[in-house]
Amino acid sequence: MPPQPRNRTLPSEAQFRSDFPQFTDVTRYPSAQIALHLALADQLLDEARYDPLYPYVVELFVAHYLTLFAADMRTSALGGGSGDNSGVLAAKSVDKVSIRYDNGATLNPQASWWNHSRYGAEFYDLLLLFGAGGQQL
């Protein structure tokens, strides 16, 4: 029997997959990875700070890690090194076609690696709104 969560409103894997249906593919997003990151969130995030948004904040945290996990798995399947941290793509060219994004308009320079997924960026914004990392007076 798994240990009881520290936070009473910690979402379950089923709730996470229901709220974020883009993560329903159990092959691409294994249950073990979801359980791992739910347990990590349970230890790192206190529901008293985020209530009533705690389940959503946790789900953003898990979605961010799953997005990075899936990217690592794709890179590894192609023979690349997993865990590479190349940042957010700003431009790409193929033959005579190129595209460039103005990431400065959408990325918080203080958010560091949380910018590597839209879930992480939203998670970081909520951390700031709730004053994580220090008490706001």
C-alpha cells in the first residue's frame, strides 16, 4: 500500500490524466513517471500556500516534467543524449524556409528552465503570484 500523501488534495494519476487529456498516452507518459512527480510535488509544494489551486499547481508541475521526459525519450530514440538542455528554440531554417520567434515576449528571464514548457512557465507564474520562495508583505 503506497504511503498516504502529505497534502490532502494531492491529485491522483487518474485526476491528472482527466484534467490534462494530452497526457493520456500511457506509453509516452508512463504511470511510473506520473507517480514519481506527484510524490515529488507532494514533498515540495504545500497545499496551504496554494489552496484552492493546489491540485492545478501540482498538475502543472507534473505536466512540465512529463513534457521534458517525453522530449528526452524522443531524443534518446534518435540516438541523441537525453537530458540535453538547449533552451527554448527561437529560430529554425530548413532549405530556403526559416522561422523566428520573439521569445522575449512570452518567456520570463527569471524562470530559467521552467520556460522549457508552457506548463512550467505557467507554474512559475503561479509561484510568483502566491509568493513562493519568500513571504510577500
